[in-house]
Amino acid sequence: WMFDNDWAYAPRIHHHYAFQALGAGVTFAIVFRTQLAWNRYWEAVTQLHFMYSKFADAFSQFQAFSEVTRKNVQEKDPLKADRIRLKQWRLKINFALLSTVAADRLNTGDNQRMENVKSKGVRTRNTMRINKEAQTSGLPKMRLRSEVDRQDSKSNVYAVFELPSAEQMQLMIASNDMVSTVMYWIIWDLADCMKDIDIAPPIQSRMYQELSNGMLGFNNCLKIADVPFPLPFAQLLALLLVAFSCFIPVYVINFTGSPIAGPILCFFLFESLWCLNEVAKELENPFGQDINDIHLPDFHMRFVDCVQDVSVDDQAEMLKNPFLGINPGLQDPAQHGIEVLPDAEVDGMKI
């Protein structure tokens, strides 16, 4: 209509170099941001798997060392066997508690706190930080493993083997870093029972190494949870995207001159860049309670299940059998490639 009526203010673009240059710059910046966001998301998933694998390795090693020692001293020194059994139960509880506080710390990182406060209209970074004292309790929501509803995928309740005692809760609330506090309890128990475990100290040191590696993975995840995407880059990109969106209709109407193809092309140009930018914003903060965030209670539940599987009594009973679960009275070990030597006799006694 503007061109047909020879309107004086009708936009006439003799060359579209300027628009192409602006479009190329905005597109490159959005794709670059999306790539950085994907790297943050994938790094978070990688380090999360690394953290839980190392925690599981540390507990599995301690459980194996303890069960072998208990098997050897069960009759000779029952008090020593009871001390080891008590440490096994304490460490089982504390490993589940360690996973709980670690997952909750990542879920409530500084980035997630900023999102929550920003929605209330607060803009400065200093006021975006929420003090721990302002929270209701400072502790994650915990429930016994047997009472957790596994079908509820939206639940943020963490399964534990035993709820923390009053003394533990008091120490965790007063602590500035609950993850380090619970980690200290685990290391203290490992050091306390070190003299009772009949495994060479250099071999036992692997447990501490795996715990250290697990904490390294946790801190790498914490780096992503607490350090946001650079705000100046995000603000500049938002301004460029708004400016580019304002020029899209002007350019399209000159390029197509069609009342049908113009709006369609304008819509897809705008939506493609805007949606790609929104995807990048979702991937930049992989931890939290949003629908697209990594569901940390699921990682925690799988770790707790792993701890339970390793520590069940059936595991120890099966491994104490020299035939690794094959009952010589009911099955022929030779079918499994095991050669059973005949009993030797010395002075009429079988050995």
C-alpha cells in the first residue's frame, strides 16, 4: 500500500548489505551463545556422573574391605567385628546424607536463586543473593527410602536410610558448607576404623582418593551452578536481537513485496532466532527446579539404590562361598569350569 500510493515515508532499501551484516552478527552471536550453553549443560551432566561414580566406588571399596575383615575375625574377635559393623551402618547413612546435601546444594545454587529473586523485580546482583538465614530451615527435604514415592517424578524429596539426628541437624544448620561437614564425618569414620580393617594402608588410601575425586566432580558442578553466563554478553545480545527484530519487517517488505510471503517469512526469521536464544537461556543453568533442568533427586535415588545393593547381607553371604554362589551339593562346579580338588588327609584328618 505504501509503495502503491507513493508514500513519501515508504522504506526503500537500495542495497541490503547493512541488514545482512547485522543479521550475520546477530546469528553468529546467538549460535555462539547456544554452543556455550550446551557446553555448560553437558559439562554439568559429565561431572555429575563422575561425582556419583566416585562416591559409589569409595563406598563399595570400604564395604568390601569391611566384609572381608569381618569374615576373618567374626569368631576370633567378635567385638572388633561389631565395631566394623557399626561403622558400616554409620557410613551407609552418611554417604546417603552426603549425596542429599550435595544434590540440594546444586539445586539451590546462586544461579537458581537469582532466577527466583529476579522474578520478584529485584535487579542488582548483590540483592539477588539470598542469605541462608532467610531460608525456612536450610536443610533439604528428606524421607526414609522405604517411604519415598518413586512414581512422583516432580518430587524434590531426597531418600535417606535414616533421618539425621538432632545433633547432626544442629551442626548442619550452623555450618556454612554442609557438604564439607558431612564429608568430614565420613573421613573421620574411615580413619577411625582404619586400624580395625585388615587391609594394607596403601590399599585403603584408595577410598580417600575416590572421595577426593568425587568432591572434585562436585566442585566442578558447583562452578556451573554458582557462576552465571556473563551478564554483559547476554544483555548486549538481547539488545541486538530486539533491534534486528524491528528491522525484519522493513527488510522483508522490500525484499518480497508480497502481502502473503512477507508476513510468513518475517515470522520464521524472528521465531528462529528468538527460539534459539531461549534454548540457550534454558541450557545455561542446568540445575534447579525447572522442567528442563537436570533432575538431581533421580541421580540421588540411583546412588542410594547402589549403596543399598552393595550393603545387603546376601552379597556377603554369597561372596563367602568359595564357589561364588554355586552350591556344590546341588550343582556340579565342573559345569562352570571350576576344578574341585579332592580332600587331602593327614593322619586321618581332612584338610
